[in-house]
Amino acid sequence: MKSMDNGGLTKADRATLQQQQNQVSKQITQDKQNANVRNTNPTTGYGDRRESQQGRIAQGVQSGQLTAGEASNLENKEHGIAQEVQKDRNANGGTMTAAERKQVRAQQQQLSKQIHKDKHNAHHQ
């Protein structure tokens, strides 16, 4: 936005950015408070990693390293993993099989790489 407005932000640009940041912040808060996806099986390590990645996304938004669109995309991917974990646990009496844990770890690793890539590309808020 700055590059299109000679290095500055217009009032409309600031309002748009604020709205996007508020949406991402609201989504992060909702995800953190969603009891259905909390780490109820500490042996998977899923919850700890999820919280760490949520923090990395939030930090990227706050620092301007992530655009609102990038953050939203990352949040959507994280939410998809959370839904899959919940579905797997519901299907298996609250636990996950070794194969399901392996798949979730792979998905989280892929998301971690995407977070890093998005934070270090040329796109900034």
C-alpha cells in the first residue's frame, strides 16, 4: 500500500489494515479458546506446537512481516489441521493412531516452513 501511495498510508489504507489485523487477532483468540482442539493427549505434542505456530503468526502480523492475507491463509491451514486432529480423536475414543500422529506432524512441519517462507518474503504490511 505504501508503494502505491508514495511511501505513505492513506487514511483508507490504515483503516483497511486495522480491519485486517483485527480479523486475524479475533481468529487467533477464537482458536486459542476453542476447547475442542486443545491438547488433550500430551504424547502427541500437537497442542504445544500449535500454540508455538500461532505465536509465530501473531508475531509476524505484529511486526509487519506477514500481510493480513498471508496470516489468514496460515490460520486457515492451522484450523484445518486442528479439525483433522479433532475428527481423528473423536473416531478413536479421544486418542490418535501412530499413523495419524505422523501425518499431523508432517502437516505441522509443512505449515512451519510456510510460516517461515511467508515471514521472509518481500511482502510486508
